[in-house]
Amino acid sequence: MPSHNLAKLRIDDLEIIGYSVAAEETVIALPQLDVCFDIGKGPDQVISINNVLLSHGHIDHCAGIAYYLSHRNFSGQRPGTVLAPEYMIRPIQQITDAWGVLDGTKVPANLVGVQVGDEYPIKPNLFARVFPTKHSRGSVGYTIIEKRKKLKGEYSKLTGPQIVELKKQGVTIDYPVEIPIVTYLGDTQYADFGQLDYVANSKILITECTFYEDEHRERAEVGRHLHVEELAKLARQMSNEHIIITHVTHRTSLAAAKKILKNVLDKRDADKIIFLMGRVKS
Ligand SMILES: [Zn+2]
Ligand SMILES: [Zn+2]
């Protein structure tokens, strides 16, 4: 029996599983892309995913990191790769080593400190790009981008054998294109993320929207989280096909949050919204 009852949703053929409630736990995985954004308390269902991308050091987002690494070792899997802002690497190593002492084994880990602008390979045709968010010191978000090659316009009418012939002659017939598949903003307050074209054009945007009620504006400001009014502003700059909302406060019911969001967002944007935790089946 799995340790967690996770939300499950599918966008085209991409499966997204996870759990996210503000101050409680946040973990969102896309198994086909082999990435897990934040690790929450380390649910069983994400342990076999090879790449964990941490956004910041708050405990609700990364309490389970040592369990993730240790359990992979215990079950004979290769060491997990953990991408995290540079400042987090030493404490994660210390926590993991301390658990190794308590557990009587050395826990292997591939810890990678990332900086804004870095690109890290996930699969041969897939990489993660790192960008800054506005939440806690050094907090970051990630976009998973697919690299493809596209045939240059002037060759688009050629037949297969003609293309093979040109390739033989050493002619470059294609050019590289980047397809941003999914962006994870982690925790953040408003910033003009629309300026980053790979964020604005990601097919899927996973963003927090913690607060909804008018009297929660100050909480959003203090905790550096998004209030629904700011989400509306953010969504207007975006061209994403789908927006997945995470990190809703337990102070507002999901039903109330959905209702408020529908009133505040432009219809075009409200129609793109999926609440992650609306997809938990008990
Ligand atoms: Zn959080
Ligand atoms: Zn946080």
C-alpha cells in the first residue's frame, strides 16, 4: 500500500502525480519525464524517479530528501540525482550523512548545486533550465525543455532520399528548436515571469496560489506567496495551455478557492486552471 494518497492528473499523455498543501507538504512528479519537483515527505510513488529538482529549503518541500536517497539505496536503485540551489547542497549532505550514521549505512547521492541560468541534462533530448523566483534566499524554479531538430523551410518539400543525399554532402538541413514542456514555479510571490519566454510558452505551468480571501493579502505578502489577484496578473502574461494550481492554504476550502478564482481571473485564464488537490481520490 503506498504511503500517500496522491492527486493524479493526465494532460494529453503526460501523467502528473503529487500532493501540495501550503505549510504541509509539496511534491509533484512527472514520471514520464523522470522528474520530481520538490520531494515533500518522500512518498513511495516517487522514489523510483531519478531526478529530484528542489526549489527551496522549506521543510514542507524537502523533508523527505534523505528518505528518498536512502530508500533508493535500500531497494538497489542507482543514487538519486538532486538538483538544488547551491546553498542547500551542504545541509542536504549533512542531513543525509547524519541519517547514514543513525541507519548504519552510507547513503549515496548525486547532489548538484544549481545557479540561475544553468541547464542540466535529464534525458538525451530533455534538460532542465533554472530561473530565479521570489520566495526565500536563493529560491529557484525549473522549466523542462525538449530539444528537437526542425527541417529548414527551404528543404520542407524534399523527399526522403533527397534529404539523405544532402546529409551525405554535409549540408545542414535542420536547426535546433526548444519546446518547453512544463515549468514549476515552486513557492513565489509575483514576479514578471512572462518575460522568460520558455516560462510563458511552457505547455504546462505549475504554480502555487496560496491565498484567496481579501483578508489574506497580508499573509501572502509576509510569506512571499501568491494571492489570487496576483495570479490573475501573472496569468495574463502567459501563453500556457494548462495551469496547475498547487500550495493552497488549509485556511480556505478548495471549493471556496475555486469559486473566488473563477471570479477574479479572466475567463480565458480561468478555463486553463486545474487544482492539483481537486484530483485526489480517496
Ligand atoms: Zn511551501
Ligand atoms: Zn516556502
